[in-house]
Amino acid sequence: MHLDGKIPGGPLPQKWERRKLEYALVSPANRRKYRVLVVGTGLAGASAAATLGELGYRVECVFFHDSPRRAHSIAAQGGINAAKNYQNDGDSVQRLFQDTIKGGDYRAREGNVYRLAEVSLRIIDQCVAQGVPFAREYGGKLANRSFGGAQVSRTFYARGQTGQQLLLGAYQALLRQVQAGTVRISPRTEMLDLVVANGKARGIVARDLVTGEIRTFVADAVVLATGGYGNAYFLSTYARNSNATAIWRAHRRGAYFANPCFTQIHPTCIPVSGEHQSKLTLMSESLRNDGRIWVPLRAGDERSPEQIPEDQRDYYLERRYPSYGNLTPRDVASRAAKAVCDEGRGVGKSGLGVYLDFADAIRRLGADVIGERYGNLFAMYAEITGDDPYRTPMRIYPAIHYTMGGLWVDYDLMSTIDGLFVIGEANFSDHGANRLGASALMQGLADGYFIAPLAVGSYLARAKPPAIDDSHPAFEEARKATAARIERLLSVHGKRTAASFHRELGKLLWDQCGMSRSRAGLESALARIPELREKFYREILVPGHGESLNRELETAGRVADYFELAELICRDALRREESCGGHFREEYQTPDGEALRDDEHFAYVAAWEWREGEPPVLHKEPLVFEAAPPMQRSYK
Amino acid sequence: MRIALEVWRQRSPEEPGRFVRYETAEASPDMSLLELLDVVNEDLVRKGEEPIAFDSDCREGICGTCGFMVNGLAHGPLKGAAACQVYLRNFRDGETLFLEPFRAKAFPLIKDLVINRSALDRIIAAGGYVSVNTGNAPEANTSTIPKDFAEEAMDAAACIACGACIAACPNASAALFTGAKITHLGKLPQGQPERGRRALRMVRAAAAEGFGHCTFAGECETACPKSIPLQVITQMNRDYLAARLRGEGRAPTRHIEPGTPKRRR
């Protein structure tokens, strides 16, 4: 199959305008005849469902949380980018576009990224109108801060809770539509399969997590907004329940999976404290505005940080990257942290940590100002570690945080299955091989408020999907397959918990396909994963039955899908014989240890097609750069 | 360290519940309370028993999914923390913790520590928003908002809808929750056009869900993991009263009999 990104023609600034004119419309009176199913209620899902409801479509919104407001977008801390140039520091749509393309190490589509930068302006307007309490200056205007990978201040924020406030804005808009009767919500309902009938996405199979009932939802178009797949690594900054099942099941039904090896490792997380640990906690990138990162100059220096004099400290980011300093992008900062720890200069009990020090900022600005900016983060850190960051430097270490890869979509956010749209982190579209800080919220809301509602409408107007109900054989087949998968997990009666398998798989992925990857490591992982998967199906133990709330069953189903996904992640990483963004192959680096890209051979999107019982097939979508010609990505 | 748990186990709303004791030997002070429950659960599963059902998701105190009573206190002994942020170093070695679900008429129990809090969504749906469709927003910086107002709005907007305020309240009142949203939007110029209507509709929705009335016991403020101040309730009462006095929310119906001829004045 030829992969067509369907990028509109013409110069970059006119592409989106042109596409909007090309879109077919559904007249207001006809919209209520169409049913649109939105899965997930994070920033992308909630904003899309609300907007589709406002437009007059009949929207069904399915999610596994108990309330739409719990989706993991709520935990985003630092902010959201927009090219408003309120600070008069030289920002523009063009510059946000360039920063994002460069930040993504030239592995994203120009057309998509330009549109994202354009739409960013309207997102801030929309959110302010909804009453999102962004930080303000004394004059009453909106405040901005800086973020990694940019030399302008374009990040809007609401303390360290920006994701929460943006999500509540979208959630409130969604509930307003629920009240208006245009949107119906199904909480505690988890999608377990996609239904494709006559070549078009026509609905899903889902399990009611309270009663265990297997339900089907029928629709004219399906929108997946189910987030990223970083929890395949077990320890990550994702919420406990974030999982890949929805996108993985869609992949198995024919949606290509793009760039699965592009995973983001965030440099500033609280280090692992022990075996029992269930998740890692992020400390917002915004902390790098005022915190300075350092390790002792000498390996094995076990003195406490206060006892190490200034001249025996190595502020390695400031040293290696003087023009961006502590605000280098995430991939660069993470690798640099790993490098100093590998040299034996890491801090803390495990040696896997570096200092993030606020002493200078507190001296300069006072503890009050620092408290106002980061108070909640400092409190969170203190609760978890028992250390007070006002007095002693934080200890941080990189952790899995985001996935740039996801289901392949064209410019209209439609996957390789007709009528299946994928938005937010679940798709692969805008961040290339590395996402810049404060850009995930921007992309989620751009997709949900401004792009998907138009694209879905145009699809419905053109495809005019015929009437269908769940007695169609495709629904019957999907329902039976889902029930059979559940039965299989319940019937093994083995001796190991799903969590123990998840931990083992996660460690394998982190070791072999984490911050740095090599041919040998990836090949060993690819040999090991199928063995582990077989063991899983022999030894898994799921107590209870399927007809009630059963968390072990939920976890086991998710872990089963991680095994298949993990294999694809490693396969993609092995195939991409270059280093770019979050994907660092040890064999491909510059003499000073920076990522060495290979534009001649790898300037493409790797889109994988699922084949039952045989290896997946790679399809390549070449990336063309006209406005931002690739260069070596330097932050020195 | 050793921590003993007495956990409320109830298979379904129809069956009676009871406390069941679990001894844990492998607790460490750096472990969170929920991680201790994970460990207990893995043990139970290995023994082929049903694990303790409890809700949790982000585990950093922001999603509002987790929450239960720990020794009679919503989210446990720490001020300004959700259950997932409570680490075992806050307890004594050998201590016994009683864990039971948030209890309120409007929070029906699902299983063990898991409850249904969808009533809170319905309160928001009644009016906890600014009615603005996507696309009709003006340029963001055209409205200026004094920094103090923005900060006060943010203080109230920090609510995570965990339900602790309701569980802690002797009347199971949702006043802190409802007041927080009314205050958040009421402090901002964007929220003004619907301010009275919002207060009326949200307060009535809360009553209809079966939440009690507020008698200013103040337990909610202490229990709130986000330290939402009691003032939001005062603000709610003021907005509600003002709207009533202005006669808002009464439908201005003028009945016209069919066939009534139009009369010229």
C-alpha cells in the first residue's frame, strides 16, 4: 500500500487554509444523523468530543476512568506553547515551526508542524475564554516562561498544573454538551477491540469494568484519543492505567503503527527508590529555568552536595551546551545525565541521579519567588523523597515520559483504516523523533478543538457511511474474539501475577531499548520477548471471574498487548540505523557523543503493518523538507 | 517496618462488608501507602485470593482518582496530600491502619474501597463552565485579569474532585466542591454572564444528588488534598443568594392564549 500523507499543495502558510476550503461540509440539520465515537477524554479526546457535540453530531464518548476529568493529561505540569510573541522576543509561527522541526530532529512532517504552530494561537484564545486561570502579570496580561529547546518565552502556564487546568476547560466544555444532550458518556468502559466492517471503522467492543459486560458501540466514524504507550516500560511517568490496548487492537485491525521506537525519556524525574516502586514522578521541565544541573567533578565523590565546593562541581549542561545551558531539549539532557552517571559521577544511593540545584536562584530571587513559581513541585518532591529542595539540591534522573510514535495518520488525522481518526499522543504526527516541552498539550488541543472536528465532518460528508447495527457479522466476530481473549487469560490458573511479567518486560525494554540502543542489545531483546510472552500465557494467574470489577484481568489484558508492542518497538529501533532525537543507537554517534543522523537513508516515517502469524511489514513515507532544510541539530 | 492493615472488604453493594486484617512484613518507609496495597495485593493474587479493589491512577496527587479513609481521616493524616502521596514514613513501625471507602449517600459503593462519584460530574454538568463554543473566542490578551484575581481563581480551580470533602463532612455536603468551581469561574470576567445561573443550577444539582447542606463544620477544608479554603463556600452562598434576590432562574413565561388578538396600545 502506498502511504499518502495527503499534505495539501502550495506554500506552507497556505496549506491549512487550502485544506479547510477543500473539506466537504455537513449541513447543521444533517449532523445529528451521524454518530461519532470518541475513545478517551484527555485533552485531545475531551476537546474533540465537546467540539463535535457543539457542531451538532451525535457523540458517544467512552473511557475507562470513572470521570472524564481523570485522564492523564491532568498531570501535565509545565505549560503549553503558543507563538503569540507577547514577550516581543522575536517569536512567530515560523519560529515555533522551525523550533519544533529541529527539536524533532527532522523526523516530522513540515505541513503538520506548520499547522500546529498556526493553530497554537487560537488554542490560547479558546482556553482563556473558557476561564482557564493562566498565570498573569501585574498588569493583568498573560505571563510566559521559557522551556527547553527554545530561545524565546512562549510557554503559557497555570502554576505547575497547566495540564489540569486545560483538561478541566475541555472537560467542562464536554459536560456542557452532555447536559445539552449532544454527547453521551460511558465511564469505566474500556475499549478492547475496533470493529471494521466493509473496510471502514464502524465501532468498538468494550468491557464495562464494573459489571464485566462486553458491550459494542456502533458509529459512523471512530476517533481514538487514548494516549501514548510508554507504560510498556513498566516504570514511567504515565498514570497507572494508561495503556496501549486501544491503539494496539486498532493496529491489529489494519492501522499502521508509525515510528514505535521514538520514545521520550524525560531528564527530570525523581529517581527510583526501590523494587516496590509503582511509578516515577516527573519534576516539570520548567524547573530548569531556575535550577542548575550538576554532578561532582570527581567520580565516586560521596560528600553531601553542600560540602562540594563550586570548583569541584561539573555543571555539565552549561559546559557542553553554552547557548542553551540547562534548557537543552529533553533527549540531549537525558543522554548527558546518563553519560555522567556511566562515568561513575552519579549521585544518591544508586548512583543513578544528578543534582538539580536552586541555591543560586534562591540567592538571586529569594525563596518566596521560587516558592511562587514551583511551590507545588517542591512540596511534591519533599513528600516523596523526604528531602527539602529549598535547602538541598533535588536528585533527578531520566525516565520514560512520552511516546512520539503512534498510529500513522495522514494530514487529516485519519489512519490507514477509513473512518478511524487518531488524535493527541496516540498518533505519531507532529513531534518527529523528540518532542519539545510544552508541545504535547498544544498538539492535543490543536487536534481536538481545531483539526479533527473539521476532518471528521468532511469524511462523513464524502463517505456517507451506510446504516449499520451491531448484528453485522464484523461486530459478532470482534465480540467473540474479545470474549475468547478474556477467557484465555482467566483459564490459565498459573502462578505469576500480571504485574510481575510487566516488571520483567519493562526492565528488558528499558535496558535494551531505553536511553541508548545497540544492535546486539536489540537482537537479544527480540529473542527474549517471545519467550517471555509464551511464559506469560503458561504461567499467568488471574483470580476471580470476568463478570465483575477485576483489576487483575484488566492488567493482564494490557500486559498481553505490551508483549507484542514491545517487539515492534525493538524491531523498529533495530531497523533505524541512525541516531535521532530520543532514538540513540550507540553505533551512530559523532566523536563528541552527539546523535548522528542519516538523512540519506532514514528521512522517512516508518509505518508498520501487522501481519497475523508473520513478521510485520515496513512501509516508508518519505519526509520532504523545503522550508526547514535539515542540518546538524546543535544546542552548543 | 511492619504495618498492619484492616481493610473494608465488600464484594458488591448488595453483600455485607467487613474489615479484614492483613499483616505486612516488607513495608519500607520510602514506600507509598498505595504501593503497600500493591504488595498486599500481589501476595493475595499469588495465593489465589481476590485482591483489594481500590482506585488510583496518576499517583502524584492530581487526577483525584484515589481516596479512602485512613484511620477515619480522608486521604490519611497528611495535610494537603491525596492518599497516593502518603508515604509510610508518616506512620509508626507496628501501627495498624484502618482503610475504608469514602462514605456518602451520593457515593454508592462499587466494591471494597471503590465508589461511584459520578454525582460530581453531574454537578459540573449543571453549570460548571463558561458557555463558549470552540472558535468564538476573542484574542486572549484583550481581557485583562488582575493577578490577584487570577491567583484566587487558580486556588479554587485546583480542586481534583476526589470527594474527600464530602467524606469528611458530617452532612456529606458537596459545598466545598461546588463552591470551588463557582469561585473559580466567578473570579474571572469570562465567568460573569452566567454567574448567577451557575450558582443556582449547581447548588440545586448538588441537593438533587442527595448531598447534604453545609453547616460550616469546616472538616472539608482540613481534609482537602488541595487545601481549598472555606471561603469558596461563602462565595457560593453569596452568588446563590444574589441570584435568588435578583429573581434569576425563574422562567419569564408569558402565557398567550391561542387566538388572542394582538391589541394595539
